[in-house]
Amino acid sequence: MKLTLAALERRVVACRRCPELRAYCAEIARIKKREHRERTYWGRPVPAFGDPRARLLIVGLAPGAHGSNRTGRPFTGDASGIWLYRALYRAGYSDRAVSRERDDGLVLHDVLITAALRCAPPHNKPTPEQLRRCAPYLDHELSLLPDLQAVLGLGAIGTRAAAEALRRAGYRFERPPKFAHGMEAVAEGPPDRHDVILIASYHPSRQNTNTGVLTETMFDAIFTRTRVLINDREDAGKRAAP
Ligand code: SF4
């Protein structure tokens, strides 16, 4: 049964398919990090966040234990999120550069942020079985974005999850997309959907940003490129329309 995006995300929040992850997230929420000990942690699966008419879908890895497992919004409350929302703001996808809390009023335009896994996994390392159990949520989100033009995978796992979800939805790649920063692959749509571009970026994790593997210039260039690709595709669609 096809749900609305809001109903789907309520289902995500209530999901109990991975009891071990639910227990881990709840335990992190109970113990807390010293600097957040006065705050109430979210401690549950984290729903997607953004514009239900998005033309760009971002697929991250999973909530951070003290980031979105604390705040309940993707990429909010940790270092990765500082980079992501700053880049989104500079590219015109967000009305502000900082995502502080779930209820801070931030509005995203034309982008929906989701993840391969919705519960924080120990050591940020989901198992293949956990990813498999969570994948239907990504499939359902894809089906609910009628205007989708581009999917941005963050990191190898986010990119692989995005490619596999596109395949399951009936999109076809000329050759299997191989993760590399800046990779672009056209996913040819099934008869009722137009083509979509899959783009890949290094994940803005501390491991990448602190070491210079990913710089802000590189990250900004990815979002500038998504804008160009989406606009070009819209223009081509208008020219092709009778
Ligand atoms: S990781 Fe996904 S499938 Fe597993 S409990 Fe969380 S929301 Fe459900």
C-alpha cells in the first residue's frame, strides 16, 4: 500500500525490525554524552526530512549515535551535519546554514534527506542484514517523489543503497555504478518514470573532512553540479514536450 510521505515516516519511527539496533539506540539515549546530559535524546529510528516535492534525494549512511539519534533529524547534531547543511544553504537548498534541532523551523527546498539505515548502528557500521531490513523504506520514499531528477549518495554505503533502490524500482544502469567522489550515472527510468542521475560524494564524516579527503570546495562543487544537472534535465524535458 502506498502511503503519504508523512505516514511512511511515522511508520519508520515506530519500526522494530531490528531489535538489536532499537536497544542500542535506546541505551545511547539513556547513557547520553556528558555534554548533552541535560537533553532528552530521540533514541528511535530517524525519519527522512525535507521537501516532499524534492527533485534531489540525498542518501546518507545512518544516524550518528549522539547526532541524529539525539535530535531526531537527519544530519543534525554532529560534525557531518554542520558540513551538509552549510553546503545545502550555499547551494540554495536550505533557508539557513545550521540545523540545530528537530523543531528549529529550518526549511529545505527541493531536497529530501534520508539514509540507508534509520537507526544508529554501533561504530557506524551497519550489517548487510540490517541494511536489507531497512531498504524497503528507501524504496517507498523513491516511489513517493514524482519530480525526482537526481539522487546523491553520500559515501560508498549511501551510494550503493541508492543504486540498489533505483534498480529495485525498475531503473536500469548502462553499467554498474562504481563509487567515486563525483561519479555520475544515468539511471534509465521504467516506462512511467523519467530518467534519474545518480551522483556520488565522499561522506562529510569527520574522518574525511579532518583529513582533507573532502574539502568544502569539493563538497560545494557536488551541490552546484546537482543544480546544473537538474536544471539541464528540466530544460531538456520542456524542449521534448509536445
Ligand atoms: S534500522 Fe530500519 S529496519 Fe531496522 S529497526 Fe531501524 S528503522 Fe527498522
